[in-house]
Amino acid sequence: MVIAAPAQAQARAGDQARYAWVKGCAKRDYTVPCGPWTLTLSSGKDLVLKDAVVHPKTAGGKVDKEASAPIAISGNGAHVAYFRKSDGRLVTRDLAKGTVKPLPGDAARLPKGIGMADIDLALSNDGGKLFVDYFDADSTRKSVVANLRNGALTRIPGAEVLQGFSPSGEYVLTSRTTEDNTTEFAVYDASGSEVESRVVPQVVSNNAPIALNDDAKTVAVLITGPNETDRARLRTYDLTEDTVSDAVKLSYAPKREYPARLSWVSGDGLTLWTFRTDAEGNPIAAVRRNVNPDTGAAVKQDSFSLRKNAWTWWLPGD
């Protein structure tokens, strides 16, 4: 069932979410999340999600007022996923249409023994799929990939940690730790079948962020040096051939700017999100760049300041 949202929870045509945030309020000598989840849009305006849960319920039904419930924004900034206050169900919102839709089948509700803070959410770039990762004690509960268009639910082994969707959302990249304490990457298709897997070299496993391309085998990985003035470098790794490309230096100046999110947007281009900090290391701004993996050219597409009183914030693709 699709539910029309209040008028104030609808973005204008073409307006996209830049980031989601919830305010922090003082409690004795520390801060706690307070107020509603809010989206800051590309127009600069704020969109309040009045129906989104801020303080998560535990598996026992208690409300944790010192934590924030999960939220996710699609890579294109057009959709957002969260828990709905009225019934505790996982829903996705189309920001332009202002409509809210629960996840299909049993994916909309949490399994027994799992609290709202015991999951991780990630939307595909176009918002058509949502990955729900459950953090159970023994990592046996399978994660779910919900197709929000046709209602199909795909199950992924619970020990896998999501690294991200491919640009089309047709594949997901996961990682897992082996018995030898090495890192293995795996790629799953829309049916939940593993189409590729390999223990990856340390230059890949020890760096982040990473991104999977639509060929289901090419992984881009960003490498940052030990010094603040070191420029970030980009490598690509071929899961099928087990080969790593030469490093390409990115063109942007790195002073107090740190990578946060990387994703392929086409067969030959990447989107890189970074955040800037003040002298004390506090995040103060976010930047989105288009990256050419062959030349290292990193062209700024957007930048904006982050709210000073935000308790937490999430970028598109997070």
C-alpha cells in the first residue's frame, strides 16, 4: 500500500537530498539525538521527516533515547528509507512524489530478537532496491535485498558485510573474514546467487571506500596516504583476474578533506563524496566530485556546509 505523505514532506521536482541529519541536544556533559530526522535538499531547503523514527526501539521494546534509528538515502538523492513511527515498519519515501511505501513481505518488520539499531540499511543508486543487514549475535540470519518495484526478496548469507550496490543495482558487493583472517569479496546477483568471490590483496582490503562496477568484477578502491598532504590515489581491482591497476593520483587538494563514499555512476566514471574538517577534526562540509579513473581528474559537482549542531549525518549512498 502506498500512502500519501504530508505536503511538507515532499520535495520540489528536481530537488534531491544532499544529506540526512538529526539535531544533537545537551544532556549533562554529552549530547543525545533530538528533534526529527531532516533532509537538507539541493535547493538548500530542509525537509522534515515527521513520520521517521529517531530513537530506536530495542529488541525488548524499550526506546533508546541516546541512539538514532537507521536511515538511508539513495545515491541519486531521490529516495530515503527509515522506520515509520506509526507502526514501526521499514518504509521508503519517494521525495518528489511524497509517497511512502512499506518494504514488501516480511522485510517490512524486524525479526524477533532484532532491535531497530541492530540493522544497517543501504539503497541502490536509483532507490529501486534496499539492502537490510541484520546484526544478530551469531551472524546466521540472512540479509535481505528488497526489490521495491516488483516486491521480490533476495536473501544473502548473514556473515556477509555489504560494501555496496553496482550502479544499476543488479549486483551487490560484500566482504567476509576467512578462517585465515584474510578478507574475501563476493558478488551476488538479483537472484541471490554468488557470481564471483575471491580473497583480495591487502591493498584492496585495507583501504576504503570501494565501489563495484556493473560488470560484476571491477572494484574501485581509494587509497589515502599517512600524511594530511598526501593526495588520494585510485586503483581498480579485477576480481576475476585477481589483478590490481597502477595507482592514479586524484586532482583535488587533500588538506583536511577525507573520502567518505565512492560509487560508479557509469562504466567509466565514479562519484566521490568527501568531508572537510576544521582544525580540531570536526566535520564541517561535504563535497561531491565526478572522478575519471583513467586520469584522476576529480571535478567538483556540489559542496555544502554541515549543520554545526548535528548529532549524526548521512550522505546519499550511505
